[in-house]
Amino acid sequence: MKLFIISILLFCSFSVFSQNIDSCGYDNNPKLTIQESKFLNEYYKETRGSFDFSNKKIIFVTGPSGSSISTKTDFFNEIKKMIEPNKLAMSIDVLTDKEKLETGGYDAILIYWVKVFAPSQRGNILNQIKH
């Protein structure tokens, strides 16, 4: 009986997870939708610290050295491709108030599938967004 209840709970959690991700990444507007914010807040609850994705404008960065600006659609497609609901290797770099103004209102850089993200690379990404 105990195993049956645990199985039901796991099935329900995977179902909710897949429904939630299905409504994410349908456009490349850097401002997250409510569904995308909720998904990311839950998906990265252990690693995001106090950062809240709600109503945030995000720069998506990928590539071995973190030199490629990606799209929101590409990011969510990477998550959708994963066979198991593992965590996509990523980190969040929250922008300062000054950087937010200089980049047109971006709140953070979401870095995924990057081996090393050097401070100089961060500057290059911000300069690309400014122009």
C-alpha cells in the first residue's frame, strides 16, 4: 500500500512538471511569462537563492565559454529535450541597477551549458546587449 501511494505521488508530480514546461518557451520575448517564471522558480528553487524569476527580463547565454547569446525558446527546448526531469546545468548572474539601466531593463543573465563563464565574458555579453 505504501509503495502504491508513493507511485501515485510520483506520477502526479511528473504530470504537473510536464504540463508546466509545455507552456514555456513559445516566444523569444526576454521578459518571462507567468508560466515561465513559476516553472523556473520551482525548477531552480535549491540554486536560485533569493532571486525570483517573476516579471523578469532575462539574457540567455550558452556555449562552452559562455560567449553565445541564446533565446528563451532555445533554453526551454533544452529542458524539454531532457529525458528525465534532471536539472539543466545553469547559473544565474543578477545584474546591478546600473547594468539593468545600461542593458534596457534586463534583470539577470541565465547561463546554461557553459563550462567556464569568465568575468571578461560577462562584460562582452553586456556590451552586445547594450547595442
